[in-house]
Amino acid sequence: MRRTTRHLFSIIRSFIRDARTNRKKRIALIIVLVALGFIIFNAIRNNAPAEKSERSMRTVTLRTIAELSGNGSELAVTGTVESQSEADIRAEASGQVVSVRKNLGDRVVAGEIIAEIENNFERAQVAQAQASVDAAVAARQESSSLTDIRLDNATHALEQERVSAYNTVQQAYTLAENAVYGKADQFFTAPRTSAPRLNISSYGIDDLEERRAEIGDSFIVWKKMVEVLSPNTSIDTSLSDAEARLRFISSFMRDLAEIVTRQGSSTEVSDILSARTSIDTALANVSSGRESLRSAETTYRLAVEDDAQAAGSGNLSTRDAAVRQAEAGRALAVASLEKKIIRAPLSGTINSLSIDVGDVVAPNQPVAVVANNNALLIKTYITEQEKAFISVGNTVRISDEFSGVVTRIAPALDPVTRKIEVIIGVSDSQADLVNGQSVRVSIARTGDVEDVNVREGVRIPIASLNIGTKETAVFGIDENNMIVSYPVEIGPVFGDSVLITGDLDPLLRIVTDARGLKVGEKVSVSQE
């Protein structure tokens, strides 16, 4: 070996010596040296320190399937902003639209005219019916006695008091609802559920939560009564009922105002005192209205008795019957005219207006949508498995900016979507949301790891999946920090998450972002 090496070096020395005088050998020597340098450079590069290889190694984060499914943390879903009060307005009669008084986005109050369908004939009928009433009244007045006039005045006064009492009950309900929902509820968590929670100190008034729940039940019954109420129903009973409910709410507001005054900000104190004043005003109006109605009823009863005594009979006179008949005819004419007038059924904003002057509409054709865009809720859907982790009263983050609370969970699956509807109330009064907007919501979840069953299905981020041509899997690592695969089946996609099923332990730690990784690849694990 030594002899061969000495011989090789002897040949190289001889070649270098000859290259000094021979140009071709000199060029050949340069080429050999360049080639030799290139070989040495590659050898050094391929044997770089392991530290450099480790520096380019992919770092991954591991989480258990239970953690990624959101158990014990938050469930992220997409919801749609809707109005708590919204009305789809439809045409009640056919004809050509002759007037559109409002534009898309305009604010309207309940009863305000939005548009009119051609109604010249109906207006003529109303004018004719009014003329008949005037004639009947004039004929009665020409021959009526003082007793008849007194009875007529008493009847008219009683009708006015009934209408006034009806309006008083309606206004009392509205004031009470605004005071409780709009002002008092800011001091409660989940106020519109069966278990509201006071979020400030009670200062020893420990029954406010129970009384708030009772008020919620009272509103449900009261609202149904108000919806069927009319001036011709037992309005005196409705006034008494409203008075009793308002007294209960007044006591509640008085105690709530006392504790808010001790600890609330100036704005909160102003809000609650204003709400209490509204309730007291409504209570005074109801009490006054009840007394006025009873007085009118007494005057009417005495007038009827006097008229019957004067006439020798309790029956209505022919002239009275003629007036009532004319008034009934006028009411029918007005009802026909109203079918040609499109009004806002509630106060709010016109979110949709699908008619214009000259259009021809048919009965029951949609023409507009009016909604209260300041009283919003969010509607979303969850799977049957996720329902076990969600309950009424759970807090919600809306678009990572605003707060909310779960107010209702449907008891069963929707037969079409095969999902469960969840209603979320918006707690933040300053929330910048728009009716119809899609938003991202994160619902605080409850439950234990033992409740997570991968075989039945759990939802994890799509980024945690590796979707290959042969199988779909999640990635874990072995004891050597090498990527290993765990096959799963995938189900419906929900935004940036997907439902998976498989025979996996919920405590299995998997890679949170499997994108770009391969089975057998060595990785480093983040210590966060």
C-alpha cells in the first residue's frame, strides 16, 4: 500500500514538473485541481453538522382530540343575525300600485302607510257610507228628546273611554317591556330564561332573580292578553290585571334601583331611574283610566235607565237602529278601503320593498319586510352530539368583539337540516351588527372528557386532517418524534371545522396543523 502511494505521488510530482514547460499539461493540471476542489466541497456540504438539519425541522403543536373538539372551552359556529320582531307584509287585495310613500331603509312606525293600491272606488264607498251615517244622525237629532241626547252623549263618551282604556293597556305593556328588557336586564345574565342571574351585588335583596323570572312569565301571559284585546272586550278587567302586574314590576324596579344606585355608574343609575319612572307613569295612567272608565259606565247606565223610563221601554228607537246600521255600513266600507292600503304592522326599518308605482299585485303577494333592527338575535345550528355540551345561559363571543348568551335550544332536530337550532341573545347594546349578516360565534361549552365519543362523532379543525388519495387521517407522533397516521371517517363540514368518527381515544394527542406533513417525517414538538 505504501509503495503504491509513493508511486502515485511520484507520478503527480513528475506531472507538475512537466506542466511548467508543457502548456497542454498545465491546462490539464488546472482542470484536475478544479475537479478535485469540487469533490471536496460536496463532501463537506453533505457532511454538514446535524445541528443545521435539526434547525430546518418542522415544529408541530399537539392537542388531545377532546381539546380540539372544544370540550370544556368553546364551540365555534357560524350564525345569522335576525330581528327579534320582523313582519313579512303581503298585499290583501289585487290592483295596480298607485303610490309608494317609503323607500328601502326608511324608518316607519306601526300603522304608517307604505304604499297604496288603486282605491278610488273604495274611497267613494266610504264617502257614501259616511253620508248615510250623517243623514241617520241628523234624522235622529231632529226629533230626539233631551233624554236621547244625553244617552247619545253617554254612549259616545263610554266608547271614547273604552278606546282610551284600550290604548292605555297597550301603552302600559310597551312601557313595562321596554323598562325591563331595555334597562333592567343589563344587570342580569340570561334574563329571559327561567333562571336569570343578577350580575351585581344584591345588598341583601335576595329575591330579585326569582322576581325577574316571575316577570318573564307574566310578560308571556300579558302579551297574549294584549294581542286579543279590543275596546269591545272586558276592558275593565284588563285594566285591573295590568294594574296588578305593574305594581309587581314597580316593586321590583324600586328594589333594583336601590342597589344599582349604590354601585352602578352614572349612566346605569340614570337608566334604571328612568325605567322606574316609566313604570310608575304607566301605573298611574292605568289607575286613572280605570276610574274614568267606571265613571263613564255609571253615566251611561243612568242615561239608559232615564231613556227607558221616558220611552216606557228599554228597546232602541227606530232612529237609533238606523244610525247603528249606517255606522255598520261605514265600517264595512272602511275595511274594504284598508285592504288597498299597505301599512307597517310594527315600528322598524324597511329591509325589503319589492313594489313600485305601476306594478300590479295579487292577493297574498309579498311586498315588503319591516323589522326592528335594533333588537337583534343570532340563529345558528349545532349537531346532536354537540347539544350535550350546550345549555341555555351559556355565554357567547360574537365575532370576537361582542358578548351574548344562549337563550333557547330547540328540543329536537330540524327535519330538513338534521341539525338543532340555537338562538343567541345579543347582550352588548353597542354591538355593530346588521340584520341578515353572517357572523362567527364562539359558545362556551360545558362537559367532561368522558363525554367525548369519537365513535359517535366529534368536530375538529379541518387543518388537523390529512386528506390523502387512499385515506383520511389525523397525525400523531411516536416515541422518536416521527409522524404516524390514525385513519378517520369524515362527515359534514361546519365552516373551518369538520365532523370525524373513528376508533380513537379522546385523550389521543394529535397534530393541530397536518398540512404539508408526511407519515414517517421527523418533527419537533412545541412546548407551549
